[in-house]
Amino acid sequence: MEIPIFDGHNDALTAEHHGQLASGSDQGHVDFPRMRAGGMRGGIFAVFSESARNPVRLRRGEDGVLRRPFASPLPHARAVDAAATAAGRLFALERAGEVTIARGIADFDDAFAAPEMGTPVAVLHLEGAEAIDPELAALELWYAAGLRSLGPVWSRPNAFGSGVPFWFGAGPDTGPGLTPAGRRLVSRCAELGVLVDLAHLNEAGFWDVAALEPGPLVCSHAGACELALTSRNLTDAQLDAIRDSGGLVGIVFAVYFLDPRFRVDPELGISLIVDHIRYVADRIGVEHVALGSDFDGTTVPAALGSAAGLGLLIAALAQAGFDRGEREAIAWRNWRRVLDAWWRD
Ligand SMILES: [Zn+2]
């Protein structure tokens, strides 16, 4: 049997082709026909809301570090509106029978136990919790609707903490940790059974979450600082903490976070992804590394192209010496373990 794939992060719900997720399109990276073609039975579907201002120009400091300024803060009311719209798209697809929204591990298992891929399974994720009020009342609504994964911050400050600005040539130690509301959010997520995602969080915030011991530490889409020193990647100390907690890191496919020279070049190969998977597997164990493409949110290797090309990555892992059991762990079994550990159902 072809190895099924669970991918830890995509932005398809807010991509331009969001209206064609069921029918398929040649835009972006993810839709259900291309998931089927690539063996991607499920993934974490992010609700991401853009800032009003998001400067992209990099400036090189006297220390040689390339820095992009913060995106502007996202006001709560604007975030509530945008997040409800994006999540509504997924619920409409569920109502139409096109997708299963995973509310418990049985939904995941139904999708991954079958001999052939059936209805794709989606985990609803909030990437940045601006749509949640600091008193967390809205968190109850989102949970009741089906939210099962949440990143307290995107790459900007909010009421809960601060994400990393995009820096190249420096690591994730970029600012202060969680606010008191951020600590309450993490603890309440743990009680409800909503996975807390550490992607985009700065290093101080990462250690604040770790100290609360809410569950296995999970970073859905990042790479290793040791191979490419960017603020969006993880230091060896962070990787070790992920191992010690039983968690995982989903390796991102964004070429400029993986390339040691940070090039935004789609001609960079699939081997770049394999290099980071190999590094993390060798350092903390193959049971703590998985996939977190960031499809529809970034530039991925052209050779991979889209979700339809995921089989090429699994083949490259085999070439790199990962045996079948290891490939299955990376492709989906590690994600299953941490989702099961976090979720209540
Ligand atoms: Zn992201």
C-alpha cells in the first residue's frame, strides 16, 4: 500500500483558489483532487488572517542579519470577521460531504485505516489567536465548532504573546514571552484538548509554553536553525525539548527557511526538505519529525510542485535511507501520536 500522508500545515482556506478546493484547480498547492493524487489523506487547515500592513522588504543590519519589519497588529474585531469567513468555507465543504473535520482521533483513524483514500480529513487550526478574546469566551465557541489546533501567535505581537519577525541570519530569540492571557490560553487549550502549535512563536514564548507542560511540544511548520539560521526555525535546545516532551516538528517546505543562503528560489530541490528531516531525525529521533508543508502560504520546490507531488518526497526519503517504518512515522504516524495525546476524544 502506498504510504498515506498527513501534512501539518496549509493555508488553502485563505488562498485565492479557496473556492475550488473540492473541484480542483491549477492554482496554489492544495485541493482535494491534488491531495488524492499525492496520497495526502489529511492535513491541518489553517485559518490565517492577514495584517493590514505586511512589509516584505528586508533590511540588512550592521550585524549582517536580514530583518523584515513586523506586520501590523491585527485588531480583534477584524480578526473575528476574517476567521469566521475562512472557517465557514471548511464547514460548508463538510456539509457538502467533501471533507471530514476531525473532532477526535477516530476521524483521523477512519481516514488513514482504509485501503484507499476516501474523504479527506481536515484539522481546523487558528494560526494566530487574534480572533479569541483575552477572556477566552470565543475559544469555547471555536472548540464547539470543531477547532482542534491553535497557534497563539503568527509573526506579529498580539494579546497572548509575540511571534517572530522574519529574520535571516539570526535565530528565534526575538522578544518577550507569553502574556498572562497567553498562559491562560495555553492552559485552557490543554484542558479542552486543542493542540497548541509553537510555529511562529519566539523563543521566550516557546519556553513559557514548555514550562506549563500542556502536552507534547509541537511545532507544525519550521526547520532547523543549525542548517539555516532563521527566526522561523528551531534551535537544537528547542529540538531537544520537543523530543523530551514526546512532541514533533513538521518540516516546512518553504525554500527560504531551509536554504542556508535563504534564497527564494523554487528551483531549489526536494533534497533541501530531506536534509532538514535527516538532521532532526538524527538529533532527536525519527519519531519526532514529520511534515508541515505550508502549502499555499509559501514558495516550495518546483520539483515537488503541489500536494500532488508528495509521493516524490516520500521516494526521496527512501533514497536517503529511511526505511518503510521510518517513512510511515514521518508521513503520518507521528502526527497521529501527538494529536491523540492532545485531544480528549
Ligand atoms: Zn505559518
